[in-house]
Amino acid sequence: MTQKVIHPMVKMQRQVRSLVNSNILKPTDSIWKIAFLYGDEWAHWKQELQDFEFSMQDPVSELLAVENWEDD
């Protein structure tokens, strides 16, 4: 039996989706608002998002729309 490892971005995406579902974030909010959630870890997550070609001004909805997080 093999277990599939979940990509770290999937976990982040799930957390953000939960915040949208709870009306804490809006799909139209900019991604930079997520920084408040991650505090000291934000520099890492910001770099990860930029590596996937997101800008901090992109709406959260674009992050939630990603179906497959594959590293090139």
C-alpha cells in the first residue's frame, strides 16, 4: 500500500478555501491578505506563490481555481 503525499500548496489552498467558505476572506480579495494568516512563514509561502507565477495582487479566486500543483 502506498500513500500519496499531498503537495504543500494543496494544504494551503484548502486552508484558504475554508476561510472563503467561512466568509473571512472573499474570492475577490488579493492574495496578499493571506499574509496575515502565516505570519513569520509568509516569506516562504509568498515565494512559493511567486514560483507558480501568482502576484500578490491576484484575487484569491485564482489560487482556488488551481486544480493541479505540479512542480516543473
